[in-house]
Amino acid sequence: MSFQSWNHPAAVQHIVRNEQAIVDNLTEDNATRVLASRRTAEGEQLYLVYDQGSAGTSPPNKLLVKKFHNANPALQVDGNVMYRCNSEMFLLANISHKNIIKVVDHIQREDAIMLIYEYPVHGSLRSWLHQPMDAGRHLSWPDRRGIAIGVARGLRQLHHRCNKLFVHHNINSENILLDQNFKAVIASFGAAQVNMAGLGQPLPITDLRPGNFGYAAPEYGLGKNQLTEKVDIYSFGVLMLELVTGRMTNEATTDGHLANWAQNNFRTLMANQQEAFQNVVDRSIPDQARYREEMATVFMLGVDCTTVDPKERPSMRMALKRLRRCRWRAPFRGLLTGFLM
């Protein structure tokens, strides 16, 4: 396959005003540390750059650029590079949703192909939860609730509303970006796969790249060929626990990482909301007493999504329904009844 034969889907827009300036700025200084997918496959790298435009008369666009090239950068683009690039671009071109990152342009050169993505202005969720730049930079509970619902909507689109079932395989707070209104945008689709067999059907484990420690479902480490879309549900559940507690997912405790800790302690926490649960809620959330019942509902959703048996985890449709209902439920009065009987 020649370089000239590479084509792009019609859904991809064209917004880049100065291609050469972007190519010139793909330097180590601009290599992004925002997304967990920065640890991409050999021959791939992410960059954050500004597209000023040749005349410099318009405000610059901040763009996320993914560069595809050979493992040896001196070599020209070949069929393998084209396949990797096409796979990701066509996947995203077929998933049009406000909570999923968009490919907005591409640049072709003899030695590389660059996919250009929108870059939501507030950066990654992880930076807001764990690396606040100043004392006033904190996410309110309504912001966090909206982020949770946005991620759930995006995953529901992948699992239930596309022509084919897509499994993301890399959901974590680094790969959730926030736009100007703190709307969640799911990014980092380099590990995403299509499951032609449908919901609940396994994918070959040899084809998968598990996510970061703390988010990866237990199935990844069992050596079994039984990975389904429920690995996304598990990672989503960890994200829910992270939103409520503000804890790092791989933070060392006597009970293990965040999901294990929640599984081992949720009964005690739910039975004693005034002290035990209140003490594990992220202290940076303002007006906690007002939202405690909502936070407990989201926490319990995280517990249900991270159960060890994948078949016991809710679907993304059900998870989204529970999030939408959480403002009207009283979890301490009814949500836990089934668990404590």
C-alpha cells in the first residue's frame, strides 16, 4: 500500500490553519503528559500544540496531535502505520457523540501521519482531582455528578448504541478530558476494540492492552480468554469511587487499591454515614452534607461495578439510570438493604 492510497472518512473535518507549524512543533517539549495513552505503542506519540494560523490573526486552537510513524522514524509510512492510523480514525469517525473525543483533521507526510483531535480546555479529570494548581481549583459535587453521567453516556454509546460493540479498555481519570463547561469527553482510543460477537461475548486476551494499575478488571490477570465489555464497567466503577473519595486508585492501603478497599469496607461505610462515610469523602468537595446521599449512591454504584464476577456488574445502561436517579434516592435508607440482609 502506498502512502498516496491512505484515505480518510468523510466525517473528519478540516480545521488546521497552518499544517507546517504544527509539524514543526511536534517536539519533546510538547509531548503530552496529559493522557495515560502517552504510553502508546511503538511508533506513536501524543503532543499538545497550538495552531495559530499563518497570519496569526485568529486566537490559537489548542490541539491534541497523535503521530503515527515507523518504529524507525527514518523510514517512510508503510502499510502497518496506515493500518494503525486508519483503525483509530475510522473507529472514532463511526462514533459521533458529545462525550467522545473527535478527530477534527489529519496531516500527511512521507514519514508520518498525524491525527488531530479536539482538546477540551480544562484538561484531564486526574489533574483536577489530584494535581490542583491552586487552592481554589476544586470540582464541586454537581460538577462531579455531571462528569460521571457524561462518562456513562459515552460508554453507553460504545456498548449499546453503535452498529458494532466497542470496548474501550483504557478508562481512567487521565483519559477523561473536561471541556469549558466541565463536560466529560472520553479520549485515548488506541486500545479500543470492536467485539463483533456482541454484549457479554469474550474477546481474545492476546489482542488487549490492559489499562493502568488500579483500573484494570481482575479478568486481565487471570490468563483467561473471557474479557468482555464488562472490563469497561469495572474501570468506570473505579472512576466513580475516585470521584467520591478523591483517592488515587493505586494508593497503597492494607486493603489493597481503591476498588479492593471499597469492596472490603462498603458495609461499614454505608451503615455509619455520619462518621465513617463522611470521613472518606473527598474533603475538597464543598457543601458535602447537602450531597451526602448522592455521593453514597455513586459510591455504591462504584462498588457494584467493581465486583469480581463480571456477570454481576451492571450494564452501562443500568449504571446511567442509577446515576440519573441518584438525586432523588436516599441510599442510606434503602440502597443498602439488600446487601445487609
